[in-house]
Amino acid sequence: MRILLIGKHGQLGHDLLPVLMAVGEVRAVGRETLDLENLSAICQLLKQIRPTIIVNTAAYTAVDRAEIDLERANAINGIAPTVMAEVAQNLGSALIHISTDYVFDGKKNTPYLEDDITKPINAYGQSKLLGEQGVRQMCDRHAILRTAWVYGANSKGNFVKTMLRLGAEREEVSVVMDQVGCPTWTGDLAQAIAQFAFHLRPDSPNPPIGIYHYTNSGAISWYDFAVAIFEEAALMGFPLKIQRVIPISSADYPSPTVRPAYSVLSGHKTSARLGSPAPYWRHSLRQMLKQLSKAFYSTSQAS
């Protein structure tokens, strides 16, 4: 089975590549190989490789910048996946596409189900919904995995790494407390995607076609997440100066982007499909911090 991974340099792609290699023969490409704004290049690459399964983890993820760069966000998050889906359909390939909680408006107070009405409230969410719609319309054999609050050890920047950096520099940080969601470790998400890829193989009797939600289990605010990051990092000996985490409202945090107040995704459909629930978010946070800790001490000893 030939698998094409698009987005190999992202924090998810980095963790996903070795896991997919246990499922099939993998070709992985990054932005230096494939420009997602070049639609003919997408078509040419897919027709050249003729993959059994395409896994698209690439995305325009600069949420705030998308507000003023909507054309590029739509091109990468909306139009490119649509073209992938159209070519996949013509080749008889399956497509796994990663989407986001930001396709919802955040006005519910119970976990979002896969068939809840989508209503994005920012440009990034609109661009990701455009991609979802294109994939669903163009490719019969597809699985769309919505996820949220993604973080991994192999990233230049995510919430966990930002908090660790600030916690090492400052005694006090302020974090939003009125946005609630589900943190997702790339290590767990990668395992779930690999299982979807395996079950989307051509001879699968019951392929997981449609929309699914995957996050770690449990719901917290960004403030709660920050506190947990510092608690766990301190136990592992990370260098921290932080003394206080101050809860603030979204109104007190200057941002050009409106974000959903509640974006918890229900994982019941995916858990039933995979045969087990997603790991609890705090357990996965510890796993990621252990990875960072090993890398930190290895670098320290080498220098």
C-alpha cells in the first residue's frame, strides 16, 4: 500500500511519518517539494505517485494572520485539499484530511458532534470548512479528522512550548480562562490517523468514510492547561521562574481573531471506530514533556 504524506515538516507530520511506515510504503513531502498554491503541481505529484492513500496534514495555521491573508489561507486550506480530493477520486485513492474545531462557532455547552451545524467565526475556520466541503464533494473514499489545540515536541511553536519559554523568562503570565477545549498531543493523533489509514485500504470491508473527531479526552480552559504545563514541567526539572498564572478573559487579551468560547469535540464516534477512547489529556501532556526533557538534557550534555 502506497501512502503519500503531505506536510512532513509540521509538528503532526513529523510524528506521523514513522507511524505510517508501519502501515505501508510512505512517500512524504514538505513545502520545499510541493507548493500547495500550485494546483498543477499537486495534480502532477499525485498522478506521478498514484498513492493508495493520501494523508494531508499540511495547512495554513497562522490563525491571526489569516484575517488579513484570507486569499492564501483559502488557497492552502480550502482549494488545495479540494484538488487533492478530485485527483484522488480519479485515481481511485483514499484521502485523509485533517480539519479543526474552528469550523464551529463555540456557542454550544456540550461537546460538538460530527453532524452539528458548522458556523466558523473567523477566517481560519472559514478556510478549513472550505477544505472539508471540497473533500466531501470530490472524493468518495475520504476521512476528515477534526482535531483541536494540537501540540507536539517537534514544533517551533505551540501553546506548550510557548508556556515553557515564558515560564523560564517570567515570574508571571496571564492566560485566557474563558475558552474551553481539548488539548491534543501529536503522538496520540498520529496513532489514530495511522489506524484510519489502515482501515481505508482498498480491501477493507468497512472503511471509515466521513467526518470524525479526535482529541485527547477531557475538557479544560487555556488557563487550566497552562497551570498543568507548569506543574508537570516543574516536576520534571524544567528551568522555570514562573510563580503565578493569572486568569484573564478573552476581552482582556488583544487579538485580531475571534475564537470559539467552547470547542470541545465529542470523541464517541471515533472511539467506537478505533475500539478505545483517546488518552486523557494530562497523561499525554506528560508524555510530550518527557520527550522534550530527553531532548533538552541530551543537548545540554552534548554542549
